Amino acid sequence: MSATQFWSHWSWPLATAAIGTVFTALLIRQYVARRGPHQLAWAIGFLIYAAAAFMEAYSEYAGGWDHTVYRIYIVMAASLVGFLGLGVLHLILKRAIWGRIFLVYLLAATAVFLVGTFTNPLVEENLVAGITVGGKGLGASGTFPRFMSLFFNIPGTIFLLGGAIYSIVRFAANKDYRYRVWANVLIAAGTLVIAAAGSRARAGETSGLYPAEMIGAALLLWGFLKASTLDKGAKNRGRSNPAS
């Protein structure tokens, strides 16, 4: 097996799909218990992430893409970052109206992107196994509908990184919640890894895409598990202030 074959092997996206599935299940369980809109948005985002990774794994295993599957996959792969950003927006901004406005924006952008992928011809020679495709199956960079991915990636990444930085600053001053700082460092790192890999793929540099997706998903899951509850901080605060 060559180095290229190793880094583009179907087992990488399959591992990413497994991580995404576990993450989705944890988020759904948390949403059922707490009914937080941010948890629901994250669950949707990681469900999309897992499904897109499964499609990547199958494309590598089969050696090519079914046209319909590719059209759905490319929209899902772009929109997931937007839904993760939506979760952060709900978490940081307590007024639900902002999350609802961004949700309408995401649904509208998804509809335009999906219609574009189904009404424009695919570039047949580029429609090979997943890691070598990226968005090239839709046409040249900067053309419609390929550029629609920017409508998800830019705001989604800004919200994810911004939310992580905000939480780091917020919790750094409170020693009882210091563990949340490291949780958000992991979330920020995972976001950067996924964003960087996606940017390279859109520019035609797909080497290392699948391992980067897996590492990014693992970092996000690690950060989530570390920051999944405020109970630990509340207990720490209670021990440090027994009279309170």
C-alpha cells in the first residue's frame, strides 16, 4: 500500500463516522434531559458529520461516487459547520431570536445549494473516490454552486472559534470552572483542524483530509466530554464556600 492509498483509506472516514455517531448519541441524550436548543443544533450537526463521513468511506471502498449520493454529500459536508455554529450561537446569546434568524439563513442557504447541485451537471472526470474529489465534482472553484459552501463555513467557523474563545476568557478567572478552559481549548483546536483541512480540500489539496477530519472530530468530542456539565464546577464552588 502506497502512502497515498494509506492516507486515503476508507477506514479513516469510517472512524470519523463512528466518532460522530457516538457524539450524536451523547448530544441527543443530553438534549432529552435538558432541552437546550444548542444541544439539538449540535446533535443535528454531528449527525450530518457522521452521515457525510459514512459516504466518504463508502466512496473510497467502492472506488467512486454515485451521482445522487455525491450531490447530497457535498451539501451535507458544507452545512454541518453551520449547524455546529448555530449551537454555539444559542449557547452564548441567550435571546432565542438570534438563533432562529441564523437557522432560517442556514435552511435557505441549504435549499439554494441543494437545488444548485441537482440542476447543474457534475464534472464526470472528477467524480472519483472521495478524497480526490472535494468540491471539484461541482466545477471550478468560485463557480456556482460550489461557492455556496462559504455561506456555511465562514459564519460557522467564526461562531465555533468565537464561542470557544469567549468561554476560555469567561471561565479562566474562576478556578472552580478551570476545567472548562481546557475543554474549550480542545473545541477550538478541533474546529481549527477541521476548518484548515476543509480549506485545503477546497483549494485542491486533499492529502491528509480524512485523518484531519478524524482528529478534529476526536478533539471536539474530547472537549465536549470535558465540558458537558456544569455540575462539577458547582460542586467545586460548594466545597470552597461551604457556607454558601
